[in-house]
Amino acid sequence: MSSPLEILILAAGKGTRMRSDLPKVLHNLAGKPLLGHLVDAAHSLGAAQIAVVYGFGGDAVPRAMADDKLTFVLQAEQKGTGHAVQQALPSLKQDGVVLVLYGDVPLTRVATLQPLVAAAQAGRLGLLTVLLADPTGYGRIVRVDGKVTRIVEHKDADDAERAIREVNTGILALPAAQLKSWIGRLNNNNAQGEYYLTDIIAMAVADGVAIETHQPAHEWEVLGVNSKAQLAELERIHQGEIARALLDAGVTLADPARLDVRGTLVCGRDVSIDVNCVFEGHVELGDDVQVGASCVLRNVTVAAGTRLDAFTLADDATIGEANRIGPFSRIRPGTTLARDVHVGNFVEIKNSQIDDGSKINHLSYVGDTTMGKKVNIGAGTITCNYDGANKHRTVIEDEVFVGSDTQLVAPVTVGKGATLGAGTTLTCDAPAGELTLSRAKQTTIAGWKRPTKR
Ligand code: UD1
Ligand code: CA
């Protein structure tokens, strides 16, 4: 049986170079705080406990991540990575193995962390290292006859050590009992006057604990965020990976470099996505769905065969099969579109159910409405759902024809097969099968002249 895994996320650093009042680890990457990416990875690894060491920004970090069942440890003064770990150790309950992660390194893959955890389970110290073309600033991995003997920080290293290109990523895993014994023996006699977590490597070697090094499959997995430029760089790398996975799954992307997925995007077969689309939360696109340029979809499902034309915005909605939506349509929360529905330009639909074959093609607002099958809504139709205090529903039954520029003052019902004349302001129910209109009689004033300028 393997011992329980506890994950320690170091996140007390100030992040000065972000030039922001928000703690660094709360800045978003792909729509989620950096820390959120680590927490996801920690859960995937099966962590029994996740402890976050925080410092800068008051209780902003615990407040932002309150729902994630994390243990928060305040490191009031940042005296180094070793000191940070020391603050957290009393909160670790299990005495199993500990994996240390950095809160500002968001993209490490679970598959990269697993071998480190496995090393710790076997009583060794698993250390993630990477070979860098330019190792400036990093702790260097010192090896003798191929075996790691210690880590020397850049500021403490001599010229020969600075020439070493294998560096410490900071990510390591080891048995909790050993971590506890070594951490108490750290001192701050070094160039930065800090308690270095990296000093435990030499202690492990002295105690005969084997050091097992692993490397990430990609260098970006261990890149940290210290500035907005680096954050933007990692965002593009991450989006590139998402795009590649979609392409591998058979999705057509007009340009993989112009796609943003901030959450999960699940696609059926033969889905195509034009440039500059943004997907947020959980989005599902069925078979043969086509998404036009610059669409923004958040928590939406789109069924098979539907086409979303350019600049369609949809939020918390269910879009059925074989629909034609857009360009410039806005589908707001609580909306369900059934089959073969057409929604055209400058149409806003909110909290409404639209049944099969209905069409709202131009310049309309449909809110809090239940619409039957094969309804035709003329251009410029508005449901007046709000009386200034309360919202009311509009019911439009099957096969209704609504003339252009009509206002339906809710609550109101239009019976099956009714026709509303253009320009009607409907304040009472319209009976089924009849023509209803409210309109001043057209008159012509013979001989009327336009005023002339004096
Ligand atoms: C550290 C490593 C170095 C490694 C590098 C990789 C040490 C002594 N050095 O250096 O070998 O190559 O990371 O990026 O460990 N933190 C705290 N409290 C503190 C100090 C740091 O929580 O008192 C957190 C930071 O928020 C950050 C992480 O620990 O998430 C690393 O801190 P940072 O200052 O970036 O470490 P480096 O000195 O760059
Ligand atoms: Ca660093």
C-alpha cells in the first residue's frame, strides 16, 4: 500500500514584477487562477491534503480559493523556501509523502509529477530538474560521478558551478518524516540570508537517501510566472497545447493560434471553428457543428448540425440540432433552442424556450418567453417583459406569425396560429387563429406643406 500524499504549494512570494495588487498566484491563466491549475493537478495525483503557503495580499488567497478544501498556512515574512515549508509542516497530518510545488509554476503535467511521487513512496527523494540553455538565476544541480550531491543557488555558486546547465525546478517529493527532520536543521548562512529548501539535498545525500532526478517532457512545464509578459507567454503555450489536442481529435481549426479555451471544450466529429473564438466554462459542440469567427460561448451545449455564424455570443444556454444562429446573435442564460431554430442578426434571447422550426431573424428582443413550433417573429419585435419592478412571461403558441415592430407587453399569450399585424402593441391576449392588430388608422393630410426655414 502506498502512503498518503500531501501536497505543499509555496505561494507566499510577493510577485513584485507583476505590478499588481492581486497576489501573483491569483492571476488567471486560461480563465483560472494559477493556483487553480496546481490544485487541479494535486487532485489528479490523489492528494490526501493540499496545503498552500501564502503571504502577500492579506487573506486574498484563502478567500479566492475558499471552495477548494485547501489548508492555508500564513508565512507572514518570506524568509525563503525552506522557511515556507517549515511553516506548513505542522499542518500536514498524514506523515506520508510530501510533494512540493511552486504556486507560480502552473503547467506541470500530472504525468511529470507521478514519477517523483513514486520515488518518494519508495523512500527516495524525487527531484525535478531541467537542462536550460541559459541557467542564470536558478539553483544548479551539482553532480559527482553522475550522482547528485547538492544544489547550489546561483548567488552562492562559483564560476564552475554557474557553468552547470542542469537546474533545480523547485519541484520535489520525499517522505514526510525525513522532510521534517531535515527542515529543522536548515540555516540561513548564504548569500541571500534565506532558509533554502534546496539545502536538504545535501542532507539527504549525507543520510544515504537516494536522489532520483526526473525531467519534464517539455521545458514549459517548469516555467514560472514572474511578470505579465511571462504570464502571456504561458497562456499562449497552454492554448497551443489545447489547440493541438483538438486538432488531434479531428476538429478543424481555421488557425490554431487564434483560439482561446478557458475551461473545457468537448467536440464531436467534423466540428469546425473559425478564428478568434473564445470558449469558457464547459462547452460541448455536437457532430458537424460550425462555429464562425469571433464567437464567444460560455457554458453552452450545441447539438449536431448547428451553425453559429460570426460574432454569436451564448451564455448558459442549450442550443439544439440544426439551428442557424447569428451573425451577431446574443443567447443569454436560461435559453433553450429546440430543433431547426433560426436566430439572426441583432437578436437577443433571454430565459426563453423556443420550439422546433421557429424563426427570429432580425433585430428583436425575446425575454422570459415560451415559444411554440414554427413561429415567425418579424423584424424589430420586442417582448416587454419588465414593468419596472417585476418580470413577466410571454407565451407564443405554435404557428403564430408576429408582424414587424410589434411589442408584446407581458404577461400576454398569443394563441395558436394567430397573426399579429405589424406595429402592434399587444397588451391583452390574442386569440388563436385570428388577426389581431393595434394601430392608428392611416390618414393622409392633403396639401400639407413642410415648414420652411425663416
Ligand atoms: C528557487 C530555488 C532554486 C530554483 C528556483 C526555480 C530555493 C532556495 N531556490 O529559487 O533552486 O532553481 O526556485 O524557480 O528554493 N516562496 C515562499 N516563501 C518564501 C520564498 C519563496 O512561499 O519565503 C515561494 C514563492 O512564492 C515561489 C517559490 O516559493 O512560488 C519559489 O520562490 P522564488 O523566490 O521564486 O525562488 P528562487 O529564489 O527563484
Ligand atoms: Ca523563482
